[in-house]
Amino acid sequence: MVTDPSGKRRDKVSDTEKLTINLGYVDLGRIDLLVQEGFYSNRSDFIRTAIRNQLSTEGEAVRQSVVRQTLELGLRDYDRAELEAVKAAGEKLQIKVVGLVRIASDVTPELALATIASITVLGALQAGRDVKSALADRIL
């Protein structure tokens, strides 16, 4: 928990996800050698760079998949006002995102259930435990 300028406590939201990978000793040693030689500041720097380079190489395939699957790419926030508008219109959302979906802390489980038909997130979903629990069978 962190405190905002008004003194209210709120959940700290990270803009990254932690990954755990297993590497062979030889690959790990090669990474450590590159770090020791100053090519990278640490193992994480090497791994982030390698991932970005591979994603860049596969960029066109990712773009085609996003278009084919009608996915949004990047960060998508849903707040109470937006979901209330969806509810008032009698609609339900089919959320499909590559990146990060954040459902605001002021969204109740009841509102989420009334407005979200399904959620597909290739990346991460950030929402309160109660909202995630309510939507568990709709998260694909």
C-alpha cells in the first residue's frame, strides 16, 4: 500500500510483471561473462534486451495476429464511469488485450459481472481480488 498526496491509502500498481526462467549453466555463464565485460549492467538487463530484440524480429507476426484476433495492444483501463455507461447502454464487453488491463478499484464485482462478458489478456490483468474472483469464469 502507498499513500497518495491526499493522504488516502491505495494499492501500489506496478507497470511490470516478474518472470522466472530456468537456464542451463553454460548459458547463464555466458550471460555473466557479458555482464562482467560491461556489455550489460546485469542479468536482467541482458534478458530484457534479448526479449525486446526477439519481439522486434517477430513484430510483423505480432501485428498480424493482433489484427486477425481484433485485439487491443498496450494498456487498457476500465473505470467505474465507463462500465456504468456500458451498463446503461445494455451492452457487455468482450475485452481482448495484448498488454495490460487495469480495472479500477472503484469497480464493484456486481458492476464487473453486469458489464464484462469475457476477458482475454495476453499479458497481465490488474483488478481487485473480489473483482477477479467474480470474473474468474469469464477470464479466458
